[in-house]
Amino acid sequence: MTGRIVVGVDGSASAGDAVDWAADDASRRGQSLRIVHICEQFGAHYAEGTDYCREMVAAVVERARERAPGVEVTPAMLAGNVIETLNGESESADCIVLGSRGLGGFTGLVLGSVGLGVAAHASGPVIIVHHPPSTPHGEIVVGFDGSEHAAEAMGYAIEQARARSARLHVVYAWQAPA
């Protein structure tokens, strides 16, 4: 673990919830927070979009600093494909935190295309935040099947449970033959 949490932001309400979750977690676990926005580099209104990106990132950084004073918060405005760039960020992060729904796409879906793409290919844990953090939950749930990846997930879940003084619930499931 690197001691750094990366949160991806796009200006959506869901990304704001992810920032709150990530700031709380960084504070709780004594880690730094890197706020990443991938600003699209095309279109007729690129200059206006870049100004919007800067202002949005500055506001999100301020939000994180107010929520978790004492946590080192650094912004990053990057160019490139959103999913590939966030997966690249995951290589040097303790975890990646994303909101469940961004600004585009179909609002009825449970998980957006960026969340799905990052969760499928990230180098470490990916946290998808569905609701604003409010009251602490007393239980961390982790799926375990005995594989190497499940062992890594178990280690992360144990760390989260300790940091939150929460119970750990391990789920092992199988499918019975037909």
C-alpha cells in the first residue's frame, strides 16, 4: 500500500460524494489524497472547458480540505482516456475512489461506464460510492474464494475494518451443480 488514495472527479454530485468518502478514509487511515480530473482535450469549446475544469478541481480540493483538515490533498488535471488514465493512477495508489454515476450516459444504471472500466482493470481496490457518507456502518463485507485476488481483497477489508472499528463479515459462496 502506498499511503495515497486517488479519487476521480468530474463535477457530478456522485463525484462529490466520492470526495467526501475518500477524504474521510484518508483522515481515518493517515493517508494523503490525490484528486484527479481528466479534462477532455477536444471540441470547439476546449478553452472554456479547461477553465471549468480548473474551477471545478479547485472547488473539490477545497471541499476535501475542509472535510479532512490535516490531510495532504493534491490536485491533478490530466489528459487522456478517462478509464486508461485512472487505471494508470491505480498502479501507485492504495485505492481508487469513484462516484457511482458521472455526468454522462444513462442515469438509470447502477454503475457508470467509467466505474465499470476502472473496476475491471485497476491494479488495486476500487471503491464505488453510491450515497453520501453519513453514519458509520459497523460492518465490512468481503467476498472470499481462496484465490490470490480474494486474499488481497481480504487484506484490504481487514485494514478497513480495523480503521473503522467495524466487524468483518466474510462471504464464501458457490454454485451448486445443476
